[in-house]
Amino acid sequence: MKHTFSLLAFLALTALSLSTYAAEARDVMGNWDGRWYGVESSEGPVTAHIIAEGKGNFRAVISVDIGEVEPFPGEMRGKDQDAKVQFKGTVDLGPQNGGIYQLTGEVSDGKFTGRFSGLENRGRFELKKLRKVSPTLGAKPPEGAIVLFDGKDYSKWVTTKDDKDVPNPWKPVGDAMEVRNGNIHTKQQFRDFKLHLEFRTPLEPTHRGQGRGNSGVYLPGGNEIQVLDSFGLPPSHRDCGGFYGQAAPLVNACLPPEEWQTYDVTYIAPRFDKSGECIKNARVTVVHNGINIHDQFQPRRKPVREGGILLQDHGNKVRYRNIWLVPMKDD
């Protein structure tokens, strides 16, 4: 009995510790925006994406604008210490601008402040947390739209078990459905369409790569638009917004985990001649959180005249809501 109590106490303390870290992560992670101030009244914009990495650890991806063609990237590593997250790192401004600068800073009381120093300049920076929201979040289905999920009706989706379609098993969470018990796909098939859907990745700071809020939106023919917590990372075909195995998004438009995001997809199906030969590839435009990340992309998976839409179960508690589709007339 003594050992059982000790184990239960250990598990309880571990859960409390993880919960505390998660709460701290939510306060710190996200988009930060501000300015740097150097000697001789020089100044400029600076932004940061702070990524939670678990157990009080953070990574800040910095972008420093000194008036060049492109801002200079930097990185800082942070650790929660005494109710503050202390950061250290560098930014390389290139040999013409003084080379590598050392960065130190902290997040405290809703501000990200710190100092920088290099051969040619030194000074300070100050940033505030900025919450971004997709301009199409909560978009209402227009006239003629097919509502695939309105928060109540789960009947437009099924899952396949033993080669048979059975009712949608995903978990209701408020006006959303949460991934569980297999992929789901639409009963109905489509050709050309405009699709709107909203998704939310979970906060899983100790996970990495494909284990971090993984799911996917499959278009007709099996072409997957990846869903993943890829906040702050360089664009990749394996990360959020990528056509998995085919093409990276033009930019990483991700919001932090636990924030609702949007995909607005225009899909033009392949065209075939009378013999059934594909004479024109599918074309797909994807807008992620209001930003165009694929423009008329031609996916390489098997061309089909029409098909359903599939949402992937990859073992993570991703949520979906407000899914609707507007069929387009054939050209």
C-alpha cells in the first residue's frame, strides 16, 4: 500500500508539474512584435516567434530589420527561471554589418525585453505579444454551399472499417469534432469546389516533428495538405500547409497551437479526353490564415474525375469545425 501511495503521489505531482508548464507555455509562446534601439538613435523593427518546447524550455526565432532587403534571422533559447523566462542567443547580420551579435533577454509581466551587443552597435529591444487571427475565421457558408460540418450534424462524414462505411466516430467538443478512432471521409464526392475549414492543433510542447499535432486534409486523388503544429519553423512539405511529399508552402502562415486556424482551398479537378487520358492536371490554391501559400499548384497523386475529402487521424487531438464547400461549375 505504501508503494501504491508513493506511485500515485508521484503521478499526481508529475501531472501538476506538466499542467504548470503548459500554463506558462501559453503565456509565453506566440507572436511578439516590437523594436530595437541602438546607439546614435538608430532603431528598427524586430519580431519573434516563441515556441514552447516543454518542461519550461522555449525557442525564440528572431527577425531583425536593419533596413536591408530582407530582415536577418536569429535564434534564442529560453528557460523558465523564477517566474521569468531567460533567453540567450545570437543573430548574424553579416560581415558588412558587424557580424554576429549576442542577444540576452527575458519574458516577464507581458513584455519581452533584452539587450544586444556586437562590434559595431549595441542597445536594447522591447516586444509585446501580438495575437493574430485569420481574416476568414468564422466565415459563414454562402448561398449554394454544402455544409459538411456545422458543429452538430456529424452525418456527412463516415469512417471505413472492414471495407464498410460506418458512422463518424470523432468526439464532439463544443462546436468542433476532435480526432479519434480512424480517418473520416465525406459520403459525397466532388469535382471542382471551394472549401473552407477551421482546425486547431493541441499544445504538445514535449513532442517533436510529426508527433506535434499531426493530421491532414486529403483532397480527391489522395493529395494531402498537412496539418501540424509548425509554428515558427521554416516552410517544409512535411509541415503545416505543405503538400506532404510534394511541395512546401510559399510561407509558414501557422498560428500557435490551441489557436483556431483556417484553410480556404480552391480545387480544380483534372480534365480527361474521351479515351480517359488525363490531359490537364488538377490545380489547387491554398490560403492559410488569409495568406496564399500555394497558387495553382499541380499535385502529383493519381488524377481522378471526382472524389471525397478525408480528414486524417494521426493519433493527435486535432479539432475541426465550420467546414463547408461551394461546388463550382465546370469550365
